[in-house]
Amino acid sequence: MPKRQRQQQLAREIEDNPFVTDEELTRKFKVSIQTVRLDRLELGIPELRERMKLMAEQSYDQVKSLPLHEVIGDIIDLQLDKSGISIFEIREEHVFSRTQIARGHHIFSQANSLAIAVINNEKALTASADIRFIRQVRLSEKCIAKAYVRSISGQKGKAKVEVFTYVGEEMVFQGNFLIYRFAKEMPEEGE
């Protein structure tokens, strides 16, 4: 395939899926990683991490229910009380050393913190969670969690949030979270 045509297709591919990695592009276009990186440079397309940061700066409401650094993964889209998306790359510290399979609590934490982050309230806590791990996640895979607020009962009531986590097109986790929304002050212990 001629260089110009490949670059046009590469630009379209990244526009359609901003989360696509250079490695995935090498497999798709059957070229070396250096070729993909050079094509991106010539087209002025930043690497994945930079694309994620740009999307995060441009396209989401501010998280209210917890400090942003406490969210597991990078929030790339957030519409409070509606929906949110985060991406989390599985690294060496997230896997069992023997199997290179991600520890389940990391996958759960991404989904749980996104379910709380999507709530438009200063204080929110998980009341309950009904979760399903659908398949194992391995080292270097990118988990994309998508949260949807299904219902909210009253200003200080509860919110039902559904979260689906994908690796590529494949669902790997699903959770239904019941989130408490506090009106003013959280109850003290024993109240």
C-alpha cells in the first residue's frame, strides 16, 4: 500500500478509535512499529497517552464525588449523573507474577471508582455491588470501563450505576452498583 494511502487510513483509524495502540496499528497495516510512529509524527497525531490527556481535558465534567487521583484509571469522558468512560492499562504491578493475569480487585476498583465519579454529588459511597468477571485480563491489556447512571432516587437518595468493562470489543467485566448520595454531611460512625 502506498505511504500516502496508508497514512490516510491510519488517520481515519485513529479518528474512529482514539484508544487504538501503535501495536494494534502495526498488526492492522502489516508494517513495523517504527513506520506507524513515523506516520503519526508526519500527520501530527500524538501517541496514545497524549491523545487520552487531550480528550480528558476537552470532554468531561469535573469529578465531584472523590478526588481525581483516587479514580482508578484515566477518565476520558464524564457527564455527571449520566455516563462516564475510563481507561486503565494493566501493568506488572496489577498482575499475578506467575500467570500474568490481572488481580480482580484492580478491575473491580476501576469500575467502582468510575461508578462513584459519575455521581454529581460532593459525597458518594458504594452501598452494594453485583459484579461478574467474564474473562481474565492479562498484562498490557487496556481496560475501557463505561458507566451508565440508570436511575437516581431523590437528591440525597441512591443512584443505580451499571458499568461494563471491555478489552477491545470483548466485555471482560460487568457490574451493577448502588451508590449512596449524601445531602450535606456523611453520617458519623454509629449513627
